[in-house]
Amino acid sequence: MNKGQLLILTFLLGSFFAFSQKMKTEKPDYKIIEKEISKEKSEFYYPKLLSRYINSDSTMTLKEKRYLYYGYSFQEAYSPYGTSNFSDSLSVLFKKEQLLNKEDLNKMIKFSDSVLVEYPFDLRAMNYQLYAFKKLGKKSEFDKKINQIRIIIDAILSSGDGLKMETAFYVIYISHEYDLLDILGFEFGGEQSLIEHYDYLKLAKNPQKIDGFYFDISPSLNSLNDMLK
């Protein structure tokens, strides 16, 4: 299996999420989000939001999606620079030259599930699952995974347009910067710059003539600073 077989799914998702680029954008207010998700009686109480996400609740409002995604940065399990041991197992399958059989595909789903237990917003693990579900004809599981990805991407795209620092995309994982490029149909241009608490990714030449995107990565940097204390 080669990379193109998996990446085609993210490019297909690009057209699926195109409408999201037209939504009204607003920066996440981390202080308000942290306060609301800690209230047990709040509609944004974090355990409730996370449970709905895991169950692929398609009725979540955009505000709930935002509180879910950005609120995860305040959870004890949040580890923006960590990786799952099961990611290595997925890589081994990914690098197989021969076509994956049914056993391989089921392993891919199993390993991805293990990654998602530790990192519930790992878009790359979800992409592996999309591929496996599609190959195995598991439409219901495929659709549920699509909805989970949509929850994450809607939250990110609602934060800005990425065209300048003032309207940057807000992400809680560095990997989501590159994932978003794939999903929107852009290619990384090979240059990355850290400007204060913003990441700037240069884009390869594209029809939209966009030079690059800005990403606010405050949660990741705050987590790193706490680790270094």
C-alpha cells in the first residue's frame, strides 16, 4: 500500500468540508472555555462533550465542537508532544508494499483504536481507519468516523482563515497544521517558521495563490513550558 491510497481520502474530505470555509470565524476564548467545561451543570461540561464525540454525535452545535476541541487542552491527558506506541505498529502496516488483506485491515483498525484511546483527536489514526473501513465495506463505521473528523475540522476552521496572524487557525496539536493542509487540498511548501506563539507554514504553489497559513499554537507551547519548569 502506498501513501496515495490513504491521502486520497483526505483530499476527498477537502471538498466535503469546503462549505466550512464560509462560516463566521471567532478566536477561541481559552479562559471562558476552561471555566465552562469544569462546571458539572454546564451544557459544556467536558466529560459530556467527550462522550458525545466518542459516540459520534452528529447533533453537536458548532459551539459545542469548539468547547470540545479547545477544551481538551485543559485535560490531564492532553500531551501535545507525546506519541502512542501503537503508531509504530500502524507505520509498519502502512509501509507494506503488497496490498493489505482483511487481517491487515482489521489490525489497522485495532491499532488505530488504541492510538485514539490515548489521543482522541489523532486525525492520522482516523485516516487509517477510514481507509480500512472503506476497504472492508463498513459504511456505518466509516460514516461515524467522518463525523468525528468533521467535528474537529469544523472547530478549527471556525477559529480563523489562517491568512494572517490576526486571523490564524487555532490548533491544539502541531500535527493538525499539516493535517489541515491535506484536508483543504494544499501542499506544504517546505518552510516552517515560529513567530511568537504562531506557526507559519509556507505552501507549495496553488491555484488560490495563497503563500502560507498562520496557526496559533498557544496550548502546545504552554504545555512545553510547563514540562520545562
